[in-house]
Amino acid sequence: MGRRISLAAACAVAVLSVPASVVAATRVVDAQAGPYTTITDALLAAAPGDTIDIHQGHYHEDLWVDKDDITLHGAPGTIVSETGPHVVALMGARATIDNLMIAGGPGGVRIEGDGARLLDSTILADTNSVAIKDALDTRLDRVLVRATALAGTALTVTHDTPDFLRTVVSTSIVVGGREGRGIALSDGAVGDVTPTGGQSLAAIQSTISGAPTSVFTTTAGQGHSPDFDNYNSLVDGGDRTAGFVNAAALDFHMRETAVQAGGLQLPAHLAQYAPRADYDGVPLPTSGNVTPGAFQFTDRAPNAILTASATTVRQGATVRFDASGSIDPDVGGRIDRYIFEYGDGTVFQPLTWPTVDHVFARPGRYLVTVRALDSLGAGTTSAPVAITVTDAVAPVLGITTPREKAKHKQLRRSGRKRVVNVLKVAGRVTDDGGVARVDVTLARGKVTHTGRATLGKGATFTWHSPAKAKLARGTWTLTVRATDRAGNASQAVMHFTVT
């Protein structure tokens, strides 16, 4: 087991060894336009601290990065591939790979320099996608690491030095082969006489899936048992992928039905690694529930849609409301409850099915809505459906004057004279839709008197027989007919006697 200089000492040496006048440069790689047409040429010309800005293209090279503080930054769609043992070897300190797709076989990225960082990249390789050896403080942020071979391992960390080795995998996706491993941690070597400093890997808000063994640890010689610390990550321990949208297509967004409660609480020594966004760049909640895994599940409320069997109905008729066209946009999501509001004061209860029948007791215009809620409680309210209920009930009618079988004098005395005694007809009439008219008919044999009553306050009506019409003595029939605004009619009949 060799001895290594510590990270702090390495940084100090690096600072002292670089002249103050040196300014970091950006070296542009473009396979067609240059000035560098290969990444290798740019690396050979680079000085510590330089950035290699790689324009879009497919570069068939294996890269050896042995200078400190080099950044490889790719434009969207940039691919680096090769079939050698590794496509990229990060040997210098604090190297960064940013926004690249690296594809190779059997290996992808080899890391032996301290402080390496992989950002917003995809690493694909057959058997060993990312291999870290004795490199202190390696960090992967928003990186997809996938082993494509059946028994491949996505991320391997081997350690055999007296220093403490820490690897942080944050908001990343690690996918091992279907018969392989997601992460393999090895500490120590056979024959060592000096203990190692130990190692830990912190999986923060990440998804480790695909392989039957998600995390494998082993110890040899004077090594310590590697620590694997899970901070709100999804480590499924096998090919149990039903909870993902489409694991076969590397879509590890969660189905709504598989969402788990979680929370990201990092110890103080890892607080600096706390992610602010998930793999997609969606900001993580600063408080409350943070769902586990590389993708923060954001519950999208259902789109509530309501239809009615009819929009104009008669009072007392049945209307069927149907919300089965409502959609939950989340994969695996379902609508759990439907709450119908009819606008007529009916007390409503949540339903687990999308259709309901309703009868409106009174005429009028009602705005009906449904609120659709998913299994996590998110919901939206549909656009209102306007229902016009026409009056189908005849007015309620009653005659208060005269009374049945009442006697009415033909004449009455006015001073010294006897004059026609006018008959007063009065009563009450009510209707939810409003009364349009009340008609009165007096009949005895072939003699009839008709007229329209006056509607008064408090649902009353009155009518008087003609002032000059002397009613013949005998029995008369009084018929009162009330008609509402919808044309519904009712009538009341009574008899009285003129004496």
C-alpha cells in the first residue's frame, strides 16, 4: 500500500507551484472549425486551470487528463467514445467533466486524481462505467452512470491508502447490469500491514437501480468496512422497477402510486453537498416533504372534465353528470375522489366513481362543477356546466273568499237605495317560477262572467264581479285558474248561492 499526500497538502503545493501571472484559458475544440480539432490536442496545449470547451460532435478519442484543475465542458449533444480500457482518465487533481456523454467499453471514466467532479453528464460503459481508485473527495452531481453489460458494475470505488476517502453521489442515477452491481465499494488489499483510512459513499437524493445487488461492499487486508450512507435515495436492491415510469428506457421518474414519503436531512459534515435541484433541474422544496430519488415527484393535479346528459330539463327530471373524462396526467396516477357541486344547496359527499344522477327540485339556472382529486390529494375543479331547469309544477292555488256554499245577497242597501251587491273573489297563489295570471269565471246555466284577477303582495289575488251585473238568484259556480310563467296551470272550483 503506497502513501499519498493529503488533499490539503496537494492544494497547497498546487497553489505555490502556479505563478501568479498565469491566467486560466478556454481552449475551443471543434472538429471542423478548430482552433483545436481534437480534445487530445487541446489537452496537450492546456495549462493547469484551463477549460476545454468542446463543441457539439462525436469525438472518437481516449483522453488522459493529468494536469490539475482541468475542466472538460461539452455543448449539448457532445459525445466522446472509445473502445479502450477507459474513455477518460482523470489523473490530475480537481478535474471536472461537465455536460458530456461518455460511451465506451469496457470502461468509461477512470478517476485517480483527488477532488474530481462529474456534472450533468451521462457515462455508459460495458463492465465498469466509473472506476474510482484512491481518489479523495469525488463528487457526482446529476449524472447517469450505466453499465450496459449483463454483469456490469456502474460505479466502482477501490481504496488502499491511509487517507479517508469520501465519494458523494448526488441527484444521480446509477444503473448496474441486470446480473451485475450498481455500486461496488472495496477497502484494503491482501497483504497490507498498514490500516487504511476507511471510506464512505454518500448517496444523496439519488436512484440506484437495475442490478440485483445495488450496493456491494468488501474488505481485504487491513481495510475497514466501507460505509454506504443513504440520504433520501431510492436503492431498490434488484430489478423491482414497477414503481418507475419506464426503467427499461432509463426513465426513473416515479409513478404516482409508488411515491414514498421522504425527507432530506444531511449531517453537518455533508451539508455542503445538499442539492438544490433534482436530476431534471426541478428545485427541491426548502421545507416539507422531499420525495426520495433522483427525480423530485411533483404531483400534478387531475384535469377535471364534466358533461351532463342534458342542459335544459323540466323541474323534477333526472340529469346524469359524468366526470369519467377527467384525466390524471401523472404516470400511474389515478383519480381517487369526485366531489360534485350542483349549485342548488344540496349537501354533497365525495364519490369514488365518476357518474351521478341528480334531480333539481326548483326551476332556475344552476352551475354544476366537479372537483377531481388524485390519490395524493391534489385536485382541480372543472369548468361549470350550466343547467336550465324549467318550471314543471303548477301553481298552488286556494280561494279564501267566498267560502264553499256561502250565501251572497243579490242587493245591498246604500243609504235609502238598494244597489247591486258586488261579489269579491280573493285567494292565495304561489309558484316557484312565478305566477303569470289568475283568471276568474262565474257561471250559472248559460250566464257567465269572466275576468282577470289582480295579483297583490304576499301571493294574494283579488277580483270583483262587474258593478252593474246583478247576479241572478240561485247557485253559481266559481272557477279560478292560475297559470305560471312556464304555462303550467291549476284551478280551484267552489259553489255559492245568491239570495
